[in-house]
Amino acid sequence: MAASSLLLFSLCIGLQIFSGFADK
């Protein structure tokens, strides 16, 4: 479903942002 894929997408983005903060 679209909702499921959207959730996965947002999760990926959130993880990348969190990784960026952790890197600093």
C-alpha cells in the first residue's frame, strides 16, 4: 500500500537525519 511505502520512506529519512546528528 502507499501508506506503508510512505512510512518506510519517512523512516529512512529520519534515520539519515539521526545519523547526521550522531556523526556530529
